[in-house]
Amino acid sequence: MPAQYKYKAVSETGQQRKGVISALGTEQVEEYLEQQGLLPVSITKLRDRKPFSWVGFLRGTDYEKLIMFTNSLSTMYRAGIPILRALSAIRIGDPGGRFNYVIDQIRMRVQSGMPLSEAMSEFDDVFSRVHTTSVAAGEESGKLEQTLDELSVMLEREMELNRQIKSAVRYPLIVIVVMVLA
């Protein structure tokens, strides 16, 4: 079964490239990089799963910002605005916040020639693997705007499901805490 590998490589012109690829082993990653004209610097296997954390579960993912970003990118792309210009124009939340920093970093990577999906995959704490691979599929098929629209719908449903789960867990958790305190 394929695993995810993170790689760093150098092109013939000396440009550094980073990314994540699904492969059966490091040999297959090396072959892929060689076909792309890249010299591998490092290849590391990513963990299959992140450990479960109650703090992470209760805090949750910032779905609103991610949904707003995905919707904005989709709308601008559909209107004929190039990805680089769209990434320059999109600002979500606090102007100096982490999310805007991530958007700027993605813009710089895309500007240097990296595909959007690859640039997003470097920020796996913001963009899930499903998100980045969906964007990659949209880029490859030429249907990026449809992919972004579908991602927005998926994120909205996921956000609502998480809200319902947290709401359902909240009352029993409070009762257990009160019982322990009593």
C-alpha cells in the first residue's frame, strides 16, 4: 500500500523543491524525482496518522477561515483572475495572523514555480491531506474551480458535523466532571 513521502530536491538550475508524494517506497520517489530532472536531497516517510488529542478535538480546526479561503480562491479563479493575483488579494481574519502568513508563503512558492497543491501540502497543520490531494487532482484535470467548490461544501459539512459531535459530548462531559468533583 502506498505511503506518503516528503522530499527535498534540487533542480539542475539549483532551485530547491519540496513536496509530498505517494509512493510504494523511497526507490519509487527517487525514480519520480529523476524523471522530473531533480536530484534528491532528503526523502522521509510521513507518519500514517496523527495521534488523537482531546485538546485538539475540543479546540477544533479553524473551518471558517479555511472555507472562506477556499471560496475566495474558487470565486477569483472562476472570474479569470490568475492564482498568483488571487493569493495576493485574499486576506482572512487578522492581517498579521498565521493564516495570512500561510497564504503569503503559498503565494511565494507558487510564484517560484511550485504547483498550488504542493505549496499547500507544506502546511499540513492548515490544509489536510484530502484538501491538498483534491487540489492536485483539480490542477491535473483542469477542473480546479469545481474541485474548490466541492471542497468548500465538504468543509462546511465537516464543520457542522464537528459542531454536532461537540454539542453531543459537552453535556455528558459536564456531568462526569461534576460527579468527580462531588
